[in-house]
Amino acid sequence: MIIVLKKDATETDLKHIVETVREWGFNTSVSQGVERTVIGIIGDESLLRGKPLEIFPGVESVLRVLKPYKLASSEFHADRTRVLVPAVVEGEAPAEIGGREITVIAGPCSVETREMLFEMAEFVKKNGAKILRAGAFKPRTSPYSFQGLGEEALKYLSEVRKEVGIPIITEVMDTKDVEKVAEVADVLQIGARNMQNFNLLRAVGRIDKPVLIKRGLSATLEELLMSAEYVLSEGNNKVILCERGIRTFETFTRNTVDISAVPVIKRESHLPVMVDPSHGTGHWDLVTPMACAAVAAGADGIIVELHPRPEEALSDGPQALLPKRFAALMEQIGSVARAMGRSV
Amino acid sequence: MIIVLKKDATETDLKHIVETVREWGFNTSVSQGVERTVIGIIGDESLLRGKPLEIFPGVESVLRVLKPYKLASSEFHADRTRVLVPAVVEGEAPAEIGGREITVIAGPCSVETREMLFEMAEFVKKNGAKILRAGAFKPRTSPYSFQGLGEEALKYLSEVRKEVGIPIITEVMDTKDVEKVAEVADVLQIGARNMQNFNLLRAVGRIDKPVLIKRGLSATLEELLMSAEYVLSEGNNKVILCERGIRTFETFTRNTVDISAVPVIKRESHLPVMVDPSHGTGHWDLVTPMACAAVAAGADGIIVELHPRPEEALSDGPQALLPKRFAALMEQIGSVARAMGRSV
Amino acid sequence: MIIVLKKDATETDLKHIVETVREWGFNTSVSQGVERTVIGIIGDESLLRGKPLEIFPGVESVLRVLKPYKLASSEFHADRTRVLVPAVVEGEAPAEIGGREITVIAGPCSVETREMLFEMAEFVKKNGAKILRAGAFKPRTSPYSFQGLGEEALKYLSEVRKEVGIPIITEVMDTKDVEKVAEVADVLQIGARNMQNFNLLRAVGRIDKPVLIKRGLSATLEELLMSAEYVLSEGNNKVILCERGIRTFETFTRNTVDISAVPVIKRESHLPVMVDPSHGTGHWDLVTPMACAAVAAGADGIIVELHPRPEEALSDGPQALLPKRFAALMEQIGSVARAMGRSV
Amino acid sequence: MIIVLKKDATETDLKHIVETVREWGFNTSVSQGVERTVIGIIGDESLLRGKPLEIFPGVESVLRVLKPYKLASSEFHADRTRVLVPAVVEGEAPAEIGGREITVIAGPCSVETREMLFEMAEFVKKNGAKILRAGAFKPRTSPYSFQGLGEEALKYLSEVRKEVGIPIITEVMDTKDVEKVAEVADVLQIGARNMQNFNLLRAVGRIDKPVLIKRGLSATLEELLMSAEYVLSEGNNKVILCERGIRTFETFTRNTVDISAVPVIKRESHLPVMVDPSHGTGHWDLVTPMACAAVAAGADGIIVELHPRPEEALSDGPQALLPKRFAALMEQIGSVARAMGRSV
């Protein structure tokens, strides 16, 4: 941590800071510049982070030297993390997120009926998706919208998982549901609106299942990494990050997919990163180009929504791909993956 | 709901939409314009909201006629809602949020020690605050930061409440804590990061205590009203809204306090609205000007943080007012309130 | 400037930086911390600003010690600047922006007709506005919208100025028009879309008339101060800053008025600061509450639009106050000003 | 245009609106819904756009049916526009922006010296760039930063163009420089900060050279298309759009590149669209992944900065690629282009 003093800071101000910081067990190095005095604090910066150094008399600003995430940082863990999702069918290969292969997660937004779920599960498995997505608990802006089938949906998910033989990812919204969802799901999803639901992050940090964390609507990438840190610090290191669009002033798209999140996370962290172009754009016709962009930027996977009859979807119909368009998407991202030296 | 067709939409497209909408039980009125055909749908718009009309062939855009909130809207409830917080001390007047008087909620960011809590409670009560704020459970970006004293803090809050005789507001972060917190607190706070924790909103909608909902960091005011709608639709109509700053690109302030939220909410809703200039700005020297601005814009109250020794605060020290500065703030907002025909 | 090295930076990296920086004529102070090596650079930071220190091998980040503005900073000029706009009528007091009095600038969005301009000029002067605003050149998003009457409008402005006896502010959009506009206007306005039209800023820096700079739609306050620096560095120190709303995701308002810009600028700079609640909100019913908020936060003035018949306005009708509502606004901000120890 | 009336609008309100709109020469169709009365206005919507319908008594909201751009819209011009930049060397093929081939524009941020300019021009031509970029006039946030060599740079550009045989793109910042720049440049660039400098847009609309318009830092895509409309409406239809990052709250990147701008513009408009990952990210290590993403999303070209010795760059060094890295980028986007059925 570095403290920059105001131009008119006094000797007393300087002394007060140096003494306080030393009392806390840190060393200091004071450097008298042409226009400013600067105090370097030497010691474990993480112990300093809570301290309100900004308000000591004479302080103009406080500059952080270290990044606040540790377990999530690429410095901590030089090799890239590969999250394995074991196959449901004996003998099939596990899905590996963060390796050479690009993992596709696909499925309907919500579990609407048992029949539709099975139809989609079979379709996406046949077309190369490694994991099935489908919401049982749906976070909806309006209390009057379809809220998901809840436990009934979990039952269907459990059945489709075994019968079709495909691992499941589904969202958990409440600490009290974590166990219940973890019994069914192979991967637990923390939704964008819960990215900073710290109790929930801690709860999924204590189970032994992969966790996919979606970036919050106005979360910085540093905050996303700090949310991963919550899960990691509880002992669960199977964390997957997911860019799903941030909120900006643009109105043609539901959100603005920040594709640069992919190379930034790859530089800052060892954790795998996926992109959700369905929620990111909100319009089915933008999903395939953005999926291709994500793969070209180095994403470890994509997560997309499809629906057999989008006109009848109970949630997020406008962003759902028709099955035939999903098949075309798989082909196109396959080409891009090969161009990047990877495969789907 | 109004559907605008594409220039090149066909008769078949038009027919398909009209027929589908009629099957759903709505009437339609088709208007052939110079450049576009427009279909008006007549019936209960709320039943239409989930439907993905955007993806019907030939549709260019779908225009919403009605606002999605009902119970929270000023249309629903012509008089302004006044939320009463009963006094702890027999014989004292209740705090009334949404009336002529401007309510001040003040206290430390977190409960740090029993002693400091009592010191602050006495000070703020003596200086005109009607409700004491102090966090027991603290949502922190980093798992390594002080997370609040939790249940120990609830105990201190319960004691200070009775002994000093001041109602308490404190944050609840988890559905499983709602009961526990409601036993102690006079007002439950839903923090900005939980504004769209819909399970939590429903849970506080089922208790009989006032609820203060903070606007999320990137929430629109419509979404804030929809979160209120969750609480109201469960039967709890003691809802207070709170503007606490939104996230923008500006860096001098921690957030950007959207003061215009005050007159917008007053126009759109009957619910009272407060402003939190401490979190909104992140810097103690900006708190008083922004508190005055909030009162001048018509806010029903403000919520501010203070600390006896901000240098030692365990959370949010830079935005904490010294007690003497809080006293000065009370005087200044008193003047502004009188200028607006109100009182503090 | 402070350079933080990467954890794995080598001795060679360190030596290369230290030597390069010394070649540039700076001293360095190297501090070996627990986790990082930090290099302090001692010398005139402004000479370093262009240098891409970030890309030297081994560098993790570069921390700025000083703020980039000088002439605009409160450090440079301890007293607050008061910009005088001389009265048009002999014997009348000049308008003083930045003093005890709050200056109101009012008028129609555009000069539409000579008659309407005179009507409004007389009305606002009688009701306490010190300066008349009205656009001759209008920056419009669409080439098909009314673009202002241009030179014809300048002629009317010149006439109304003399006949009604009120100083004029009007926008200049093009370097080639600066002289022409400066012949008529008492204050030149740089619009939000031109806040970083650096040639234009330099051009108005070379004339001897006050300049009001509106904050750009996505400009940080630091950038606003840097735009002021352009004008100041050319020798014109009569600069007024104006907050007029920034672009966010909120849709109830046209822009989000950042009222905290007022106390931030007052702390960072000696320049006076005004607020434009008309453009800031885009809706007439929000103008008065936000004008009151601006005054309560310490603004040195406000700038508002009115129109005798908003239904017929050629630009920005929805945000124009009716004359009678403007009169009410004057009364209300008068009360708030008195509460703040100032006057209108 | 569709007008939604308030629930409590009166018959008089309705009559007043219908009569006024008819006086303006439009027809109306009134539809009495369950909760709202809705008025459809039939006629040329563009003539209505300036009218402040929002403020008529009884009006709740006004819904736009048509998009405000015409000449720029894909509806106006069914085929995609291909902008040709004639070769400098006789016999060489012109660069075609918007066709099957992906056009790469590359060069240093600024013209710094004649020698470096020649070195870079030769390098980029040899490595497949079709157009050389280099700034003569530089818009800089600080008046104390390097502002470009101006006319001296134009001279060098003219020389390098002929001697190396590569077309030139350079920025024009001022209406008074348009002619001068157009004499040298093959393509004129409108910078992000001038995207809404409407006089400048009109001025480049009157010359017969291609114009590349960069999206403003907080411009919506609709506004970008409206800026194109300014140029098109003056008769110049050689317009290229360029996404270069928008301003958000994220701090790891200088801006947030909105890759979804590419498919949105392709849907909404017939104009070609490029991406600038150098300004978009601000960091050289993010340039190649984002260039690949742009190509995968369907961009018609990319524009990148390189520098022989980024450590010595006078502007934007941190985002400049080393020549060898530029060569690698060309290879990588070549692979992606082929995967998309295109070439570089």
C-alpha cells in the first residue's frame, strides 16, 4: 500500500501516519518527491485492506499495490485449472472445462414440461452439447412471471439426467436449497443476480461439485474474481466463471457481452471462463455470431438456450434458438475452434 | 401491448399473430399505417407479458402500454404511504416515514463493539435521529474482510434498542436469518446486492415489519419498484425505498447518487423514498451536501453513517462522519427541510 | 509516478527501468516489499505522463501520484474564482458566478422566432434570471431535426440583448463560428457533445469572454477539469463548469444528473459550477426538484429551459417549463438558497 | 407514432390531441383498451419526431413505430454497401471494405517521425494490411500531451503514401482542416470524441472520399447510425462504421469493446463495420484475441496500432503491438477468417 500525502500535509500528519502504521506491525519507507511526499508501507497488504487510510489527516490518496484476490489469481496457481464434470453414462469421457476442448452447455431456459425437457436433452446430447442446462428455480424481475417449477423440475432433471445420460447444470438461488439442488445437479449455477450473495457463495464452497458463477450485471471482473475467491476459500476449487453481459446504455441488446472478459480472466486467473451469448444479447439472431466471437477470444465454453417452439416459451423466448439453428451454431463454432487449434 | 410489423411482413404473418392472440383470449385492432402495420392487443396486458411476441414471424418490435408494477404504483394507491415505526419508549411518538417530517436514520456501518454501539446510539438519538442503523451481517466483496459480528451483534442491537430506547434497522442477507433478525429489528434492510434476491424479498414480504429496500448498483427504478412489488404482493405493505448510488464510470465517487430517483419515485409510486449519501458517495466530505440535496429534492429521509473514530472503523471508514459533523449535518438539513415546508 | 513490478520481475527488468527513467532525467527510489518491488520516480510527473511505462518488461502497474490538471485545481488557486458577466444596462450590477449569489440562466432551448425570444427574455429578466439562454446553432442527433436558425438567431439575440438589457449565453459548435458568436454572446457555451472538441476549447481559450463548459455525456469529472485546463492554458480564466447529466442505464430520465459533481468540483477546483436540470432530466416535472437539489448541494447557479407553449417547441419541448412554473421554481430555489446562507 | 393516454385522461384531453394531430395533417385511429386509451397516428412519422407529444395533457407515453435512420438502414438499401479504396499503385487491387475480404488497417497511433512512419508503412504493407493508419492531429485529454505533428505529419503521410504505395487513413478534427486532410488521405476518420460533431459530419459528407466514423464513448448504436445519416444525407455514401469500445465501469480495460455491435449493425444497416481492438482494450495483450473475436462475429475489418518501440511511443504506447506480434495477429485472424468463409 502506498500513501500519497497532500501538498500541504504537515510533519505532524506524516509522523502520525508512520507511527500508526508501525504500531500495526508494518514497516514504512518515506520518499520526499518534488511535489508530494509518498509513504510506502511494507508488510502483508491484505491485513491493511480494511484500514481507512484515506481519512488520516494529510492523506490525498491511497494506492493499492497488490490485487485483492489470491486463490483465484494466476500468480497463485501457474497451471490453468481444468474442471472435470464426470460423465453420467459409464464409459463416456467426462466433460473437461478449461482444457483443449470447448465445452457447450445447452438447453431450455426453464424446465417447462417433462416432455419438452427430454426432447431437448436428447437433441443437445446428439448435437454435441456436453451438459444440459435448464432452470428449476427462476429469478424473475416480476413476481407475476413464471417462477420455475421448483422441486418438480428437480425431479424431471434427475430423471432426464439418468435416462438420457447427460450431466445437468441448474441454478441455486437460496442457501436453503443448496443441498437439494446438489443432489441432482452435476454443476451448480450461481446466477448473475446472486453473484454477490455471499452466504450462497460460501454455501456452494462447502460442497464437492463444480460451481459456475455468472458475472453480475454491473460487476467488475475484479469483483467476479472476488466472488470466486469466496467459493475457493471454503475449499471448493472447481470454479468456472461465466461472462453473460453487463448493463450499459445500449438498447439494441439486452446486455452488452464483454468479450474482453475472456482474455482478461485468462491473464488474471487460472480458472476456466465461459460465455453465455443468449442472456448476453437477449436476441436469438445475435447468439451465433457472439458464440463464435467468444470461442475466437479463447473462451473455454459457451452456454446457450434453445427451445423447440420459442413462441410458446414461458421465459426468455426471444433469445432461444430453434433446434435446427443450434445445430448450425455447433458447426460454426466447430470451425472457429479448429482455427484456434481447439475442438468442440 | 402493441405489435409493430416489419415493412415486408406478409398477410400470413399478420393472420398468424391475430389468430394466436385471439386464441389466448385477447381482442386485436389492426391499423394499416403508411409504412407499417400495427396491431393493438386489447385485454389484460399482464397476462401477455411473458409471451415472446418479438419472435413471431414478421414482427419488428413490441411496445408495452402499461407499466409492470401494480401494487407499488401511484395509480393503485392515490395517497402517499406513510410507514410507521413504533417508538421503543412508551409515550414517544413513532417515526413516520413518508409524512411531513424527514426521518434520519444514523449509526455506525457495523456493530464493532457493544461499547461503541451504545456510544453512537445515545449520540444519534440525542441529535435527532429517529432510528439507529448498524450492520450485524455485512456483505463484503472480499472473504477476507470483516464480515460483521452476526448473532453477537444482534444481541447488542437488542440491548441498545431497549436501553437507549431507539428503534433499530439492520440488514438481513439470507432467508434463513429473516426470523432471527425480525425478532430484534424494527425495520429490516434489504441491501443493494440483494435487491433482486427474490426469495429474500418474498420472505420479508411475509413478516409484519417495515422493510427498507436499497436500490441495486445497476438497477433501474422500474426494477426497484418491481422488487417492492415482490414484498407488497406477499402482503407486507410497509415498504420504504432507498436510493444509495448506482454504478457509473465516474471515479471520484464510489457510486453516483441518482437524486432524480426521488422525484421519479414520488411520481410513479406511493411508497416513501430515502437517500443514503454515505454509501452513495463513499467519502465523508460529500455526505452533507448530498444529504441536503436529497432533502431539497423531496426525500422522506436520509440514512447516514458515523463513527466515533473513523480511522479505526472495521468497514467503510472513509465515508463515516465524525459525531460532531453529524450534528452539523442535522442542523443543515433542518434548514433545508424548513425551506421545503417540512421538518426534521 | 510509482511503478509496481510483477512478482517474477527480474533484476534486469528493474535495472532497465531505473536506467531508462534516469536517462530521462528523473531520480528513483526503489523499495523492496514483501511481495512486490516498487519504484518511486522523483521529478516533474507531468513530463512522465505520456511515457508508456506499463509496457516495460516486468511492470505490473503504474500508479499516478499527481492529478493531471493544474490551472484548474484548487491547489493552484486557493480562492474560489468568480466569473463576472458585465451588465448590459449601464448601472445594473454584473452577474457574478461563483460568489454568494446563485445565478439563474434561463430561456428557450432554441431561438425559434424573434417574437418568442423577446417574450421569454422579458419574462425571465423580470423573474430574476441574470442571463438569457437560447440556441442559435443546435446540435441534433438527427440531420432531419430543426438545426437552429443560425446567423438569423444571432441577430435576434443581439437585438434582444440590447433592447431587453440582459446578457446572453449561446452555444458555439464550430471553430469557424467562434468570432461570430463572441460578437453577440456575453458567455459562450461549449455543449456536452463538444466537451472534448479540443480545437474548439483552444479557440474559446483565446477570446476574452466567459466560457461555460458542459460535462460530456460520459465524461469523468477529471476529464471535465482537463477540458477546462485547455481553455485556461490558452489564457482565458473565465471558465464555468456545468453538470448536465451523464448517460447511465436508467430510462425514466433522459440522463442521470450527477449532483455529487457539485461538491467534488468544489473540492478539486476553484472554478464555479452550475447545474442544468432541464437537459439533465429531460422532463419538466423533474426540473424544479433537481434545481433545488443542485442549490442545496452548493451549486453556483442553475440553467433551465422554458417555453411559452411547450407543445409547439421545435426542440426539447418535454423538458421546457411553462413561464408560470419557472416563476414558482425561482421562489423555491430562493428558499433553499436562503437556507444555505446564499441568495438568488 | 402511438400515444398512450393516462388512466385518468379525459375526453377533452383525447379530443385536444386528435384535433391537433389532424391539424398537422395526420390521421388517427383511437383504440379504447381495458386499462388505457391508445391513439395511433397515421402519416409520415419523421414529420412528427420533433413534436413534444409527451407534454399534451393526459399523455402517459409516446411510442415510436419507426427507426429514425433512413439512408443508413438495411431497409433502404437491401444489398450490403462495399466501400472501395482505390489502390495507390497502378495495377494493384483496391481495398474493398464490406465484401468477402476482411480489410486490415494498421499503423502507429501518431506520426512521430518520418523515418518511423516509413518503417511501419513498409512493414504493414508487406504483412497484409491494406491501409495505413497514423494520426497527424491527435485529440488528447490533456493540453500538455503530444498533440500530433499536424501539417508536418500530413506531408509525411503524403510522401509515404506515394513511395510505399499504400492508401492512408487519418483523423480530421476540425471543419477547417477537412480540405487539407482530404488532399492527402484516402479515407477520413471521424474520431470517437467527434462522433456527434455534426458540422464536421456534414463537412465530410460533402467530399468524395470514404469516411470511417468511430462510435462515441457513450453513443448508442442508433446514434452511430444517425451520425452516418448526417454524412449520407449530404450525398457521401462511402461510410464505414467502427466499434472502438464504449465506456463502462470496468477498469481492467480502457473501454469495453461491444462486439455485438457487429451483428447488430449488420442487421440494422447496409454499411460495413470494422472494429478497433487497440483503443477498445487499451492493452496490447488483449488486441489479438479481440481482433479474432471481431472477425468471428462478422466484422468487415479491423484497425490496429503497432509501434517499432512501444516504450518510446508518444501516444498510446501500452496498446501498440510490436511488429512481430502484428505479423502473428495477421496469421491468426487469417485462420478465423477462413473458418468464417472469408479471407484477409
